[in-house]
Amino acid sequence: MFQVKADILSKEEVIPGVFSLTIVSPEISRNAKPGQFVHILCGSENDNFVLRRPFSIHRVVPGRAFEILFRVVGKGTEALSRAKIHESLDVIGPLGNSFTYSEKLESALLIAGGLGVAPLIFLAEELAERYVKLYPMIGAQEKAKLLCYIDFKRMGKKTYAATEDGSIGHQGTVVDLLNRTIHQIRPQVIYACGPKPMLRKIAETADEFGIDCQVSLEAKMACGIGVCLGCACVTKKGYKMVCKDGPVFNARDLVWDQDEVGRLPSGGCMCETQETQDSD
């Protein structure tokens, strides 16, 4: 874990209200693993924000920089969206644990809802380098809001899309495609990030098929290192901290009928949980 003053190398509004920032930090870039996150102090000194905001590490430029992908949901993320290239940010990271995989892994199903693509792109790039057969499945409300589809299609053996309005791919949700897709490809592992109802259904289905499933959870975070106890979730082994023990959990370890698990509305990216923090 490092605390650094890191300059913004590039900035892009990917779709209206969703931004990507590439941030220079050799320390974080060299040590980051897929699934981990950074804690960023948003805004200028005049904004007077008390709490940092967590953002999944979207991808890395090896040895030089890392990228985050976020949606504007409140004052903190709105301030970050106004940041300029070469502006310096106060960043702590990499934090949390990461997705895991066997050296013998041959095939994986990656499922993202909305901004759930944020941590899964980093994972997909790492697995692709190991020649793992990837089957990405991504969902959104409409084609215009479907993020990283081309990136996943470039890396995946077959990429599945689901939109609520049917503007691309299956009309409905990624959950609708789950059983059929598992029957077709028989993945060794499932990695998922997105809203709680989606994750819960994926976890139940993975368990039915006897497939290992790892999910990335979201939660309100104040400290980001497990001290404030504000991001507790319920597991079969008791309470765990999403920031310290997660954000990645084995789906079988989670108690899904408790409100604490993924208790906030989500789109897959940790920054989307920050609306309540954005009032500070």
C-alpha cells in the first residue's frame, strides 16, 4: 500500500457521465492486482471533502500508471470529473484483495453489470496474457450504456451482451443468459461484479453447477483499510470488511439473505456507492 501524489496522464468522458482517468504512479501500477482498488481524495482544497472515494483499478500501464473508470453520482465524483490533465491527486493503493486463479486455468466466464466492467477488464487482460479462454458477458440498460464491449470482444473467445431494451444482444439481463451459457461453455470459474441481485443469482447458479465463483462487492468506505468497520458484510465465517477482507469474495462464503451484503444500489464500480459520502 502506498500513499502518493499522482498526476493525471489522460482523461476521457467514455459516455455521458462516465469518465476514465489514467493516473501516473509506478508504485501502484507495479503492485496492483485485478480486483484491488484505490482510495482517492477528490476535489481541491476548497471542496473540503473529508472522506476519500474508492475506485476499482480498471487497468494498468505496466510500471507506469493505472486507470480508473467511474460514473458521476455525487459531489465527490463530480469534482473528480472536473479534474484536469497534469493535475495531482492524493491516492492510496492498491487496497483490498484480488481475484485469484489457478495456473492451470483454461476457461473463465466474466460477468459484468453496468460499471461492473471496471475491475473485470484488468482481470481479462491478465488472463488473456495466459491464454485463458475468456467468455465475457456484459449487461446494461441500452447499447449506448454498454461499456467496454469492444475491449471484451477483442480478448474473449465469445462475448455475450444483454440490454434491457434489446438494442444489442439479448433483450433482458445477463442472468437470463446464465444457464444456457454455462451449458454451452462449461467454464472452470466465474468472475462477477455488479448489482447485488445479479451477483446473488450468479452465485446460486454457479453453486448448482458446482463452479467456483468469485464476486467483487461494493460498500460504503470511509477508511479503506478495515479500521472504521463501516463496510462490514456477513459471511458464513462471521462479519468481514469489504475493504480489507474483500472486495473479492468466494460467492459460497457469503450470506446472501442479509442486507449487509452488497447493501447499496450498484452498477459494478466501487465509486457508484459514494453518493452518501458525497454529502460530506
